[in-house]
Amino acid sequence: LGLPLPFLNNKNKRSIISLNNLNELILKSIEYDGKLNNNIFLASDDKLISTKDLINKISKDLDIKIRLFCLPQRLLYLSLYLIGKRKMGESLFKDLVIDNNHTKNVLDWSPHND
């Protein structure tokens, strides 16, 4: 049957980073050993992905069958709010986009599209 998930109409955007880009970024930061002066670096690929597309990609890679269906987000928010899970609703359906420009500029790094 497949795992049913209510993300069919979810169009949020997410910043993620591939393992290859994360490894490259860690190696790049090691090259700057002692010269980074306590900077905080936000790591992400430049390409954004929606929760729906991320679920589809993971299920395909793991060969897991899923069924996405439409459920109004307001109904989901209300349901989660009523059971004390308001933050979960926000984290599932709102955008989570970071600005990685500082990281790219300071470390002279650019993520590759995998």
C-alpha cells in the first residue's frame, strides 16, 4: 500500500547539504586552521528542495513505497495545535532557508550540484 503522508500540496523550501559538499566544506575549513576567528558558518547547497520532493527522493533511493495525499495545511496545523504539537507543524510546513553567502565568501567555497 505504501506509507501515506499529507505532503502532496506542500510547496515549502528547504536548505539541505549533500554529504559530498559537507565533506568538502569541512576539509576547506581545516585548510584555514587558526585563521577563522570564531566565525559561524552556515552550510547548504545552493539548490532548494521542498519537503514533498525530499520525501520522494528519499523513498526512491531507499526503495520505499509512499503515497502522498492532499490535506489542507490549516487542518493539519489545527490538529497539531490541539494535541500540543504546534512547533511540529511549523517545522514541517514552513520554509527553512539559510543564507550561505558568508560561508562561501570567507572560505572561498562553492557547493557543487550533485
